[in-house]
Amino acid sequence: MPKVKTSRVKFPEGWELIEPTFRELEAKMREAENDPHDGKRKCEALWPIFKIAHQKSRYVYDLYFRRKEISKELYEFCLDQGYADRNLIAKWKKSGYERLCCLRCMQPRDHNFQTTCVCRVPKHLREEQVIECVHCGCRGCASGD
């Protein structure tokens, strides 16, 4: 008789310290997904989801690279299990992208005139002072702000 494979995941050491935060963010994510979007534009309904996903990734990034409170094993586990966005964190490590809100804001193919998003323009160079990104609702993620 073949062995039955279970889908149990072994959590690395230190997981119990960050688990409550992830549970809280998952609850916020579920609430944002189920929130009615009556009266909102189609893109505005996704903004809270983008913000929570950004918050989760930034939490892991800060714990590993800034505060050095989690191990490399736990960091890799969070990336592999989808708790944080590997590509977004890779961009945060590069100069000029430290405050990037989402990956769509820097891809020219998603914008008019094949440029980056308006939220990537520094505040002192903007014509309008109050703007919101169409993709994620960001109000400015340029590193020079």
C-alpha cells in the first residue's frame, strides 16, 4: 500500500513570532476581498488588496533586511509560501526603488506613452500636487520624496 502524503508544512524556527501579524493581515485581506465595491470604479475596488499585499511584503523585508530579526530560513520560507512578494522585495533592494508601491507602477507597457506611473514622479516635479495611481491607489512612491 502506498504512503499517504500529507500537506503539512514544517514551520521554521521563529515563525511563532511573526504568525500573529500574518494572521491579522490575512483577516484584513479577507475583509477587503469581501468588501462591497458599490459606487467605486473597477480599479478602486482592488486598491485595499494591493495595500495589504504591500504591507505584508514590507513587513517581511523590514524584519529581514532592516531589523535583522528573522533568519534567512524563515525569510525564504515566507517567500516560498507566498506571504511576501519576492519580485517586489528584489526591487526594494535596488537604489531608486526603495519605496516602490507595486510592480505595475514601473512597467511601461501598462501606461500611456510607454512611461512609468505618475506616482513614480517626485512631488516637486508634479503639476498636480494630489494624485492617485490608477493601478494601486498610491499617492507617491518616488524615492526622492
